[in-house]
Amino acid sequence: MKKFIFLLLIIIPLFCPSIQAQTQENEDGEWYPFYFPEKLDPDSPMNIGKLVLDAPAGKHGFCKVKDGHFYFEDGTRAKFWGTNLCFNACFPTKEQAEMLATRIAYFGFNAVRLHHMDFYFEPKGIFEDVCPAYKDPQMKRTGVLSKKQLDKLDYLIYQLKIRGIYIDMNLLVARHFTEADGVKFAKELGMAAKPVSMFDPKLIELQKQYAKDLLTHYNPYTKLRYCDDPVIALIEITNENSIIGSWQGNNLNGTLLGLKTKGIPDYYSQQLDISWNKWLEKKYLTTEHTIAAWEDTSTHPAQLQMIFLPSLDQWKTEQHSTAKLSKSVTSEGVTIKVKTITNTPWHLQFKSHIDITKDKNYILNFTGYSSKPTTAGLICQQTSPPWDNVGLAESIIFTTTPQDFAIPFTATQSSTKAKLAFLIGYDTSTIYLSNITLTSANNLPLKSECEPTDHFNFPRPLYKLRFFHNKKIIKDIASFYADLTKEYIDQMLSTLRTDIGIKVPITGIGGNIHEENIPAMQNCDFTDHHTYWDHPKFPHKPWDRNDFVIENKSMLQNPSLGMIGSIDKYHFDKTKPYTITEWNHCYPNKFAYESPILIALHAKQKECDALFQFAFSHGWEINFRLDTIQSYFDILSNAQQLLLCGMGSFIHLSQDTADHSLNNGILRFKSSGIEGYCGSIANTPLYLNAQPIISRDNGAIIILTNSQQSTDALFSVGEIKNSNSGWRNNKFIWGARPTLMKRIKTKQTAENSAKTQLP
């Protein structure tokens, strides 16, 4: 019988088989320093790369698609267990590139997704600043590839290639287009100009040129152009970009009866209006045919019914905390002076009560303006616990010019005396309201009555108003956006395959999560999904490291198994390879030891072709330390995730089957060369490799078998954190170096003790 080497997982260089087991309880506390320094022991059992990597990358030829999966040209099955490099992590120095490639290989990753390379200018991005004298970014042209940055990228790819690590090349991810690029209203478009970049001709032209310049670039270290190098295994045209998704998020404007909220600039909204009506004309030929196709005699024409509202002098105000207002009512309307505010807009309200019926459509009409431009909210909610919103939650902007607003909403539940309220605690100002009415409506008019009947000028229906429209209209607008998406993807595919000569699989949208996009991607080679467990939420300022919230719950205890349920839900197209190019069980969730093994097992069972942990590093400036966790996502310095991702790689890339079961929050798994448990394992008798073992703490316990030696390595992995870190007064303190691992106290039980094995 083999004996165990109990690896206490202390700081390397103690990570080696010569250190014998210590099964006695230690007296140095519950946590101990644990991190992987720059120099890694190649003989350590933790060097998973030597077991799974097949160097150099590209030796089997280009990656192809066959029978719904990835294969190399010589017939070898191509499976990828990858990670992500983001921003300037894609452009390390030569010394850093060697260390980075060694580290990625060591923990068993055989693929790297190069992400966010196009985030503006060097040193964080790939573009050269050709106009450094200009301070305004909008005066700087993007798209000129920096020779300095390309040299760094070339050497990184070379170092990855010689170690057996393939590349997933991303094209449009984070590029901030500028007016100097010839892009109108560029500053308002934001990162990647989503989703305008999928339908505006100028933006598509710029993407094509970038793809040509990048993928035909010659790498002097590999002596091949990117498009001719089989180390480039996959290509993604755009990341988390979706016209349909933007429509479902109500960000494409369109006709909203006077209300304009967040959305794309009018210039591009008008492009969509024109395209929509051209699409209708092509499909129906005449406006009469269009209306006839949409007409539903049960709901057409629009029927309005006035709902009783109290007179303005009967409307009430709500004032909370130190927020103060005053109101005065005249025959012309109400004047509300906002005197003081707090950080909470609902602390000031102007409200009335109404009775509403579930699934019924309503239109709130009013005239409003203010002494200066200011934001206001509109809500309709219950007036008793649980205080649910019942269908109306809008943000509007009052200007100094009176505007007529007509706000449609559909009641999500019935409520007597629901509160209808204006939230006005955003800014100190004077707000004027008049002509407030509420009507019920079965549907919205198809066209303005004052337009010529033969004129194609149909408004684009908004997603949130879909219940105001006949289902045939909603089906048409969804088909229009899908066709627009397909046109973009097919244009880019033609450029990549025909003009550039790309030989490897391409997907249109990285992180595609909309089933409606599947027909638009029919000419793509694979489909992709992104999934996270306990992704941080930011209640006030986006990406504020000092103000975020998480649920801090177990994924194994979740009824849908968290990310696993998400993966199954969004695996729409079973005929093509399926990849997950972003997954993460985010720090500081304390149960993060659950996910790498579970996702590897599930992906193997479902025959997923590629998984990419997100991310290895977001950049050298913020995350070069190897002994301090500084990110929700990055595992460069997260020894727990490095260790477990190595185990996940061993499972995913193995040709052998892997058995696993889940019972009471404990995952048991076994495959050739590896077996173990993770989850709520504390005080549960376990049975590993013919030997009983018990843990006093939750976490993961894994045996890695070396068939050529007389010993097995047993790894016990607990929670991880920085020194002096944790939650205090609902705020997370990131702490300092070094990282600490929670001690997993284990012991082998007597040979005659009960041998319990989970089903």
C-alpha cells in the first residue's frame, strides 16, 4: 500500500516530496502564510504542467471543428483549460513574460485568452499615441498598432507557445473610439461602442482594419504571421456585445412617447429607425400590408380609459431624514421646492395612491420642467411589506423647458392603493408639474395619425413596452435586430476568413447569453458563454474596492449549483463546440475552493471544449505582487485558486472519464490519477485511496497519484485571504501581505475504524 505525503502547503520551497507528513495539530494558529513565489520547484507534485501540456503549441496543426468539437489537423482532440490576461498584462517585459508563461504552464493552463488588449493607448493598450501633444483623448486617433507593444506581445506569445499554451485572440473588447477616428459622438459611446459597433458602417470599417493589421502582423520570435501560426487556436470578434441584449436592456431609445432615458445617441437611434423601416418595407412591401400583418382585431385600434387620480392639492409629500421640500398648488399645477437632500433620492417624494390590476397596461401623462436640469424618478409600488415595485420604475430628466411626458408601464401585480410617486431627492431645484393623468390602454398606436398612410415610418417598439404591442410586432422587431446582428457577424467573418485567411474557429460574440443571437451566429464555428459566482455588486460607485457587497454563499449548496446551472441553461446550440471563456468564483467569497474541481468535472461530463478562468492578471501595475490578493478575479497571487485550477486542468485535459457525486454539499470525485472531496467535509468520514481520513474543517482534500513512485501526494486546501483582511462594519478590508491559508486539520483514522464513502 502506498503511503501519503501530507503536503501542508506552506511557502515554497517547502513544497516538495522530501518534506514528510505532519499529522499532529500545529500550535501556530488557524491560518498560516501560503503563496507561490516567483521561483517554482519543477520537481514538486504541484507542477501539473509537466503532466498535461503538450509542447510546443501548434505541433498538431491548426485547431478545427469536427463533429461538434475541436480537433487539431492531425486528428488529435483539442481541449483547452485556459485563463485570461487583460489590459497591460498582455504586454509584459521579456523577463516578466518568461515568468508569467512559466507560471501559467506550471498550473496546467494550456490556453490563454488575450483580452482587453485594445483598451486605448500604450502602455495599457496596443495602440500607439500618435498625437501625444493632445490632452483630449477625442483628438487622438486609435487603431495604429504600437511597435513597442507588439514586440512585448510577440515575445509573450512565443514564450507561451514553446510551453504548449495556445491563444484565444479577442478583437473588439474595450476600444474607446474617438472623433479623430471619424466616429460621430464617440465620447458618448463608451467602451467598445456597444452595441453601435455592430451596425454603424464606420465602426465596422475600423474593426475590419484593426483585425487585418493585427492578424497579419509578423512575429519575429515565432517567425510566423499570427494568421499563419497554429498557436492562435480561437478568435472572438467582439466581447459581450449584443444588439438584442441592448434592446432587452431598453438602451436603444426608439419611440417612448416623449420619454428619453439612457440609450445611444440620437444619431445612431435614427440609423436604427431608418434600417427598421427598410427592413419592414422589404418584408411587407407596403404600409397597408404591414399594418394588416400586425393587426389584431381584439386590440386594434388603441383604446384608452381614464383612471381616476386625486386632484393635485390632494397629493401628499414624503420627507425623510434631513431632506426637506415645500409645495404650493395653483390652478395651473404644483410647484415643489427641493430645499435640502440626502444621498438617498427617495427621501423626498410627491405621491398619490391608485388601484392597479396585474398585466394591465397604463400610461402616466404629465407636463414637467424645473429651474435647472435635474433628475427625477417615477415609481409605482406597494404601500405595505414587502414594498414590492409593481411595474413602474423609471428615471427622467426635467429641463428648463416644459415637456409633455407619456410613460407607459405594465402592472406586474394587482394592488389596491398602490403608491404612484415622483422621487425628487436628487438635487436642490424647483420642479413644476401639471396635467397629471393616468389612463389604461390595451395597446399603443402603430403609426402617428398625421402621417401619410403610404410612408414607412413605424416606431421601433421598446422591450419594456412589449405588452402594449401585438406579439407579431415584437417578433418582427426581434427578427430585425437578429438580422442586423447576423449582417455584422457575416461581414467580419468574411474579412477574417477571405481577406485575412484565418484558418481556426471563430465566434461572433464572446459571452453570448441571448438565445435570440443563435440564428445570427449560424455561420460562426463555436458558441461561448460567461458565468460567475458571487460577482461583486457596487451599490454606489462602479468598481469601488472599498464599497461592494457579495452574498458569500456556497455554490455547492445552491439548488442550481451556481455557475453549473448557468452553463446548462445557456448551452443553446448543441451542434457546435461550446466554450466558457470567462468563469470565476469571485474573491472574497469564502467558498471559492468549491469551483475549479466542480466546473472541470461538469465540463468533462457535458463535453465542453474549452474553459477559461477569469483572470490570471489584469496588469502588472496593480497586481505584480505574488504574495497579496488585490483583485476579485485575478489568481496570479491567489495560491488557493492556482492549486485547485491545476487539479481542474488534470481532470479536464485527461482522456480518462471522471466519476463524481454530490451529497449534502460534499462533492466526491475520482478519475485516473486523482481523487478527492471538496465542500462541507468537516467531521465527515472520508475514504481515499483505500485509506480512511477525516477533516475537521471544510475545504478540499485531494490525492494526486504518481504511478512511477511509491508515494501519493495529498493536498488539503482551505480558505485564503490576505493578512489582516476581512469584513468590518459591512466594509471589506483588503489587508496586506502575505496571503494566508486556513489550516485544514486532517488525520488518518485507525485501520479498523469505519470506512465511510460518500455515494
